[in-house]
Amino acid sequence: MPLTSECLILSALLFGLGVAGFIFKRNLITIFMAVELMLNAVNLAFVAFSRVWGMDGQVFVFFVIVVAAAEAAVGLAIIILIARNRQSLNVERVDFLKL
Amino acid sequence: MLILRYLWIIPALPLLGAAINGLAGMFLPRWPNKAVSAVALGSTGLSFAAVLELVREFVHYAPYPLPWVRQYFTWIAAGDFRAGFDLQLDQLTIVMLLVVTGVGWLIHIYSTGYMAREGGYYRFFAYLNLFTFFMLVLVLAANFALLFVGWEGVGLCSYLLIGFWFLKRSASDAGKKAFIVNRIGDFGFMLGMFLLYRTFGSLDFRAVFGQASSLPAESFGQFGLLTVVCLLLFAGATGKSAQLPLYVWLPDAMEGPTPVSALIHAATMVTAGVYMVARSHTLFRLSPTALFVVAAAGAATALFSATIALVQNDIKRVLAYSTISQLGYMFLACGAGAFAAGIFHLMTHSFFKALLFLAAGSVIHALGGEQDMRKMGGLAGRVRWTWLTMLMATLAIAGAPGFSGFFSKDAILLAALGGAHGGVWLYAAGLFTALLTALYMFRLLFLTFHGQPRFDEHQAHVHESPGSMLAPLMILAVLSVAGGWMAAPEFWGGSSYFERFLAPVFGAAAEAAPASAEIQKFAAIAAGVALAGFLLAWAFYLWRPEAPRRLAGSLRAAYDLLLHKYFVDELYGAVVVRPLLWLSTNLFWKAVDSAGIDGAVNGVAASAAGLGDRVRRVHSGNTRSYAVWVVIGALAVIAVIFWPLLREALAPGAVTGMVR
Amino acid sequence: MNTLVAGFPLLAVTVVKVVVLLFVVLTALAYLTWFERKVVAHIQTRWGPYRVGPHGLLQPLADGLKFLFKEDPAPAGAERFVYYLAPFLAMTLALTTFAVIPFGPQDMRIFGQRTPLGITDLNIGLLILFAITSLGVYGVALAGWSSNSKYPLLGGLRSSAQMFSYELALTLSVVGVLLMAGSFRLREIIEAQQGRLWGVLPRWNIIASPFPQVLGFLCYFVAAVAETNRAPFDLPEAESELVAGFHTEYASFKFAMFFMGEYANMITVSCLAAIMFFGGWISPFPPTQAWAWTAFLPAALLAALGLYLFFDGLRYETLLGRTVLPLLGAALGALAAFLALHPGANAFIQGPFWFLLKVLLFLFFYVWARGTLPRLRYDQLMAIGWKLLLPLSLANVLLTSLLLAWKQK
Amino acid sequence: MIIQTILFLVFAGLAVAGAVSLILQRHPIHCALSLIVVMVSLAGLYLLLGAEFVAAVQIIVYAGAIMVLFVFVIMLLNAGEEERTNLSRLARAAGVPLALALTAVLGVIITKAVRVGAAKPLLPTATRNLALLLFKDYVFPFELTSFLILVAILGAVVLAQRER
């Protein structure tokens, strides 16, 4: 199938980059963004697969997006809370394991 | 509409009443007593009316086949086991229905007067209606399972009502006692049911009895399956109907309000056992052993409790023991194979014993809560109506010729002697009991209403009860006088209608009826015995009031024995209760529960805590390190899941699988 | 998507179309400002722009020049890249939306290629449109943030909050239409509205069975006004509170870009309103013989306008006016005559004519609202968005779908 | 076909570039912008793959809503440049190799996982089929996600409100 496997490789690449960001970013928000990046990579994989295995992949993309939205809402709320209590968004400064 | 088709209405009505009163009383702050009485009387009255209509239809349409079974919905369905909410109707049921709803209604009316000044008025009537519901279910049930529902339900209501004044320690204890003792019997009953299901693969009366009747009868002394079943069922009956050895709860049950004693512990619930035995007569007929046991137990109980009744001073306890002995009579009849006679006595007994209790209640009411007969006397003139009705009832129970008790007891005695499984000893016991019955009943009458007033005028200002209490008394009085003529043997000019009415159920008069000359002879004997009892009582308690004390003094031992009810309670306490307590305290509570279960739970928790305390050190709190761990984990998981693909890829000379 | 694959010639055609459309739209934007000022002025019983050119017709040109020649300072400590990016985003996104809007039923031919009237015709046109408009938030938000100054920041926060609050209502309010049309393709949505109710009334979604989209339309229009940050929802640039909102710090051409973006959005939204609820290019008159004369309405209108300009121009104050206006009128008259005589052209013009007429109507509504309504308070704004429009549009969706299902039964 | 490849390369390049700059940029806003670039180019890829609806949703929801939320929060917290602290030795040591390993493994598996099946022809009414799938076969998960969203909203509100 044209483009499918290329897209898959691309998604793997993006996922890897997301992981790298996940590990190397210090700013909570950007770490979060890295996570979103990984989700996007997965979505790409899903869509690519849906070319081969039928529509269900795209449906899953929806669910992923919905979950991402929910996660963003809650996660950002938490981040705001942390920022309020810690005056810092650096994960390495947030290590009391409690708010 | 045909009640025949809608049998469920009859029990439904009281249930509705109970629901309304219970809920409204609980949740509406001001739910007036008038409303409570209206609902309670209305519901029971309506269901009584429904029963009357039912009788009319029964006679008019003659439903076929009998028993007339209606299946409403399936209650339990497990595998091939089915217990439906099926109601059935036949002559026996009709008799029971009439008794339950009719007498029940009268007692409801009475209660509105008697309980008027009590707290928890709505509670009382809710319970009472609930009881009526369960009793009706019990009577109408078409299978053992549903019958058991009613059986337990009435047990529950009796518990609730005995402990109605639950702030009174003795009352709540009595309630518990009743409940627990009944459980013992119920256990037998349940075992019986299981055995029945195992044998016949069903609990529906029709199926069970249908198959059973095809089995061969067992010989006397043979403990075959049927015998075992019957004995187990009878164990349940002894519990519910207070027979030896499980009678102990009934006397204490007198802690409840008097109407309760009248309705539950005299007229209806305690007769459930008799009903159940009669209902499953097919089984019992097939096992002479069981029949003999029933008869023997009945006779023994009758005699035994009658003797106790002789010396009791609490008016209600006397009646309680007399109830026990009368129930003994019924079982005696059933055991002798004269089920019709038993049921007949059940009915008449429900009339006059309810009457007795209600009258006693009226007396207690008049004396402002006094129950000790030694503090009564000379009330005859003061509460004339009560006295009159009480007299009627006493004559009836003592078996004065022409009164209902006479006929029913006569029938039983005849059966005991000449019945299919009768015997001279049974007859003798019955006869002697009759004597005692007359004696203690008249003792009660005399001590209460005649002789010198022994109560304190100043605190107890005697007054006749209100009309709402007297009306039921009179109706019941009429019934207990006239009720017997239904079964009067031919020579009394009666038509023996009752037996012929029940014939379809129990089969045409099983007991070979002796010649009428015989009958007259025995009737005469019975009457004579009753008279003797009356005379004795008169001699002791009116002619020479000091005689009893002397007698008691001369036979101190026997007297104490009787006064303390043969120390049965103490015996049970020593043999059953205390060991049980010890066991549950030391073994089950301290050893099993505290040490075993709690120990295990706490141990697990503690170990988890300890483990966490060690693992804690891994947590630096630096999220990035966690991130790394997460990634490692993900990598591992992926590698494990997709190992085949990976090996294929890592294999030498493997081209990365581009899809083309 | 299929159009993406088709190959080069089409690419060329598309380029041509894009250029033309851009030209048209940009002039339209310019004259939209003139139109607005005029209308508002007349609402306030003023004359409005009058100096530059006859009836101030050259005013937009003047404004444009002014924007071009102004000094263009950037605030100190501004996040340069984003600061420049924001206005660019605002305008380009706004203009991109025109790509999917169809202007007429018939195809036209360029280089012998039959292509639809309108740049492209995607099968998910509407979605793409919403996608692009949803990106429009960034222009505002980034502008507010990047100019490193408190009024813009507040304005940016406000407007981004406002925009994505109202986006929900906006998107939901058209779902009813989508359900009735059963397609995202704008062309099909319009064609679904052909036919007549009782032979006379046009079966536009606004009155179509099973469930007239009146509710949907109201939600849509209010949400649209808010989405485009126009009065009475123009809090982001509430002068009295935050000077000029998110573009306080912007001057000269970057400001012009925001400005154009805003007006472009207005036009897009109006086009959508016309397409969604008022049958796009479908004439309000039934296509029967009895109504055949309505085909000449455009010509007549043009003629009337021409005549008015002609005679009004003859006695205009300035010399320029006295020369230009009559010429313009004459030109319009000639165009009208051409249309009247050339049936093909006339037939071709019908669709665009009605479409543009409707769009103009909505634009007039915009201006009218701005001229008359007072600005809302911020909490009121949010309350309307979340507590009124959102539930209403949801209800609309439910009712429509239910009725449709019931109808199919 | 050729156009398709070109477009693919363009979008893929954009996506990778965006991802890389997401990692390299120090300022949250720039990260957010680069992530938006990734998302938009992914949407383009979806178009290429014939998933128009997903593409649109990708832009509307991801770029148009979620990322706006991010930007919004960044503006709200006025987050500045991130400081490159290095307190986690583990991350510094194992980060790069891990990321590479994961990428490699995923790439291998994912490409192997595509069994050459008869590719589904692009249906004209792809969106309709999607809807049917979503509201027939997957209706239960769909409802569940609605619950998830509800819970998320509540959680966000509870978390973010200033305790008074």
C-alpha cells in the first residue's frame, strides 16, 4: 500500500522523538507536550494501519483524541496547581512527592 | 370479578394496609390513629369480605379440579427447581381462611380499643396486618416453599409483636426466645423440605402428594423415607405449634399485648403446625410410625401442659398453657388419623380461645394492667359482659354439652379411641386432660370473677371495656356457643356437615364411626368428666377457698414441680444454652474470629506496610528518573509481546519488512 | 483530496483562480470598511467619509496607503518571531477559508478546464473551514502574548477564551444543517436546499421541514459575531478597558493585517450563513414560468443603481464626482444591458447574484448590530456562550436528529 | 502519484522538524508552536492517507482546542525559558540510548506488523462509514468516552479553582 509503511516509520520516529522530549524536557508543560506528540505518533500509526485493515483504526484515533483532550484538561489543571504552590514548572524542583 | 381467579387479592390487602400504615406512620410526622385504625380495619375487613365472596363462589361455581391452583409468577427458578407464587384453594384452605380473616378482623377491632392509649399505635397495626398477610400466604400456599415463606413470616411478626414493648427487657427476651426456639423447629422443617425435593423433585403439593399417594404405606416401626420426612415436618410443627419439647416459648410470648396473644398465640399462628400436618396428611397417612409419634406427642403435651396450667397464677399464662394443651388435642386427633376432627377443633378452639384471651384482656384492661389472678375476684358484677362472654368461652373449652368445644373434643376423643390409629391410652390421656381442662378453666373463672374482691379498690377503679372491645367478645361468644353444631354427630340432630365438607380433602371419614349408641356413651362420659372438673373447681375455689393451699402444702414437691413448669426452662438452659454460649464465646469469637481472621487481615496489612517502607527508598522524587523507568518498562513490555517479530528482524540477513 | 491528486493543469487553473479571488476579496475587504463606516455614519445621522473621492469612495485606498507608510515600531522585549507571526497567521488563515466556498452553481472554463466557481470543492469543505477558523485563535492569542504588554495580554486571553468558547456553539449549531444535508460538501449542502415548500417558498434550511433551523441559525449568527470579535462581542478590543486589546501594540501594516483578517472572517461567516441556512445561490423565487421575469432582477438592479449614480453624479459638488460618478453609472447601465441581452451570461450570473446579495445582507446585519447594540460585560459574554447558546444548539441538534429519524420511520 | 510523494515528503519533513524543535526550543510557547506545526502536518498526512475526517478533527480538536489550551496556560502562568537543571543522573545517562532503542524497536515491529493485505479502496463516503462504525459497533466505548470527558471537566474545575 503506498505510503503506509513510510507513514509507519515516520510515526515510530515521531514517537521516539516524543520519548526523547519526555525524558529531556524539564518544563512540565513541554513534557506534557511531548506526551501529546507521542499520542499523535500513535494516531498516525492508526490511520496508516486503517489503510490496510479497514476503518477501525480511524475510530481508535477518535478515542485517542478524546482521551488526549480529557488528559489535557486535567493535566493542565494540575500543572496550574503545581505552579501556584511551587512557583516553578521545573520537574526537577517538584520532588516532594506531595503538594 | 371472580375472586377465584384473583386469589392474590386476599393476602394483598393486608399487605397493602401494613405498607400504608408502616410507611405513613414512619414518615408522616402526624399520621393520626384514626387513619391507622381505618386503614388496618379496612384492609383486613376487605380481605374478610373477599373471603366470604370467595366461599360463595366456591359453593356456586364448584371449581374443578380441587385443589384449585392459580400460578401467578415464578418466585425461584434454579435448574429444574421451580417455586412459584402459586396459591391453591380447597375446603381446608377455606376453613383456615375464614378463621384467619374472620377472627383476625374481630381482633383488629378489639385492638383499636385495647391499644388506644399505647405508643407506636401505627407500628402495632402495621405488624398485625403484616402478620395477617403472611398467615394468609401460609394458608393459601400451593407449595412447601411458599408455605415456608408464610411460616417464617408469621414467625417474624410474632417476634416483632411479642417484643412490641421492646423497652421492656422481659418482652424483648421473650421475643428472641420465641424466634430462636422456632428456628430449631424450622430447621427440621427445612430438612424435611429438602428431603421432599430430593425424593419427588418438586415442592408443589399436587406433585408431591400425587406421587406420594402412589407409594406403598410403610409398616409401623419402619423408619422409611416417608417416616423421616413426616417426622422432620412434625419437628417444624412442634416448634410453631408449641408442642413438646419445643413449647417453652409460648408461655413467655404472653409478654406481648393481649390481642397479639389472642390472634397469634391462640387463634392462628400456633395452629399453623396443625394445618401443615393436616395439609400433608397424605404423607402422614402413609407412615403409621409418624402418626403414632404425632398422636403421642399431642397427648403428652396436652396432659403435661394441662397439669402446669393448674397452678399458674398469671391469668394469661394459664390460658397460654391451656392453648398448648388444646394444640396437643389437635395433634392427638391428627395422629389418630382424624384430621377433620383436628381441624374442627382448631376452628372451635380459635373461637373460644381467642374469646378467652380477649376477655382476659378486657379484665386486665378493667384492672388497669393487673394480670395476677390472686389479686382479682368478685368481678362478675362489675364487668358483666366480660364475665358473661368469659363464662361462655369457659363452658365451650371445658366441653359443656351443646357448646362448640364439646363436639370438637368429643370427636377427637372418639377418634383417639376408635380411630384408624387410635388407642386406649391416647383416649385415657385425652379424657384426663379434659378433666384437667375443666378444672383449671373454672379455677380461672372463679378466681377472677367470683369470691371476695382481692384487688385494691383505690388504685384499680374497675370499669367495663369500651364497645369496640365488647362487640368482638360477643360475636366470638356466639360463635363459640354455636360453632360446634356444624359437626354435631347425627344423633344430636346436627348434620355433621363439617366432616362432609372436608371429606374431599381428607377422604371420606377415615375413622370407622362407631354406632350412635357408642357415640352417646362416650359423649356422656366426656360430659361427665367435664362436670367432674367443674365440681372440683367449685369445691376448691368457691366452697373452701383454703383447700388448695392445704393441698399444695401436703404435696409440696409435686406443687413446686408444677409451679416451676417441671423446670424445663432450667433444663434447657443447662443442657443447650450454656454450652452453646461457651462454645461461641471461646471458640468462634476469641479463637477463630479474633485470632484467625483479624490476625490474617492485620498481618497482610502490616507486611504490606513493611514492604513499602523498604521499597520507598527507590523513589527519589525526580520525575525525569521516573520517566526513564517508564520508558524502560515500555521497552521491556514491547519486546516481550512482539518477541517473534523482533527475532525475525534481528535474524541475520533479515530485510526490514517494508510493505510493498 | 481527490482534487489534490489530479495533476498539473489543474494546479495552474487553481493558481489563476486563487489570484483572482484574492484580488476580489481584498478589494471587497477594503470597500467593506467603507461600507461599514458609511452605514454606521448614517445610523448615527452623520455623512461618514466624504472627502476622499466622491462619496468617500477612495477612502479605503487612502487608508491602505496610510497603513503602508506608517512607522512600524515593535515594543521592547517583544518575542520577535511570534510577534511577527501573529498578524500573518490572523490574515492568512482568514483568507484561506475562502478556498472552499462555492460562489455559484455552474462551472466555468479556464484554459479549457471546467472548474467549479470557487477555488476548490472538498468533500469535507465545511470541516476544513471550521478547522481553519479554529486555528484563527492563535493569531489573537499569540499577538496578545508576544507584544509583552499588559493590555494586549489581557485582550489576548479574553479573546482566545471567547473564541474557543463560542466555537463550540458555532460548530454545534450547524450540525442540524449537516444532518439534513447529509454531507460536508458545501455544494451538496446547498443543493439539498433546492425544491419548494407548497410550491412557493424556497426549501431553505431556515424554514425547511422536518425541523426549521431557526434556532440553529440564531445560535450560529450570534456565535459567529462573537467568533469574529465584532460588536457587541468585541471585548478583546474594548477601548474603554484595554485600549485596543490584543493589537494595541501593533501599528501600520501588521495592524492592517489583523484588520483585514477580521473583515475577511466576517465575510466568510456571512457566506457560511447564506450557504447553511439561506440556500446559498438559490433564488427565493420559484423557477416556474410565472416567475421567469425574476431572472432579470440582477440586470434591473444594476440598471437602477447605474441610473441613480448617473443622475446623482451629474449634480455632485466636486468636479471629480461630476465626471466619475456618471461614468460609473453608465458602466453599470451597460453591464445591465449586456446581462439583459445575453441570456447565457444572465443565466450564469443568477447564482452568484443571489449569493452575494445574501452575503451583503448579513454584512449589513453585522454593521447594523455594531451601530446599535451596546457592548456586553465579560461575564455576560461567557454566560451567553456557555449557558445559552451551547444548550440551545445542543437542543437543536437533538430535535433535528429526532425529527429526521421519525420522518424516516 | 508524484505529487502525493512530494506532499508526503513535505509534510513528513515538517513533522519531524517540528518534533525536533519541540525538543530543542527552550521557550514553552515555541515548543507549543512547533507542536502545532507537527499536528497540522500530520493532518496533511491524514489527508494523503485518505482520512479526511480524521484530518479535520485532528486540526479542530488538537490544534484548535487542546493546543490553544496549552498556549492559554502558558500565557496564564507566564512561563519563561526552562532552566536546564541536571539533577537526574539516570536521565542524562540512559536517555538517548533508550529513546533510540525504542524508536528502532518500534520501527521494526510496526513495519513488520503490516501484513500486505488487499488495501481497502478509498470509499467516496468514507466519513459516512466512519460514522456508522463509530455509532454502531463502537457506540458503547463512545458513550464511555463521553463519561470520561465529563469526569475530566469536573476534575479540571475542582483542581483549578482557587480554594477559598
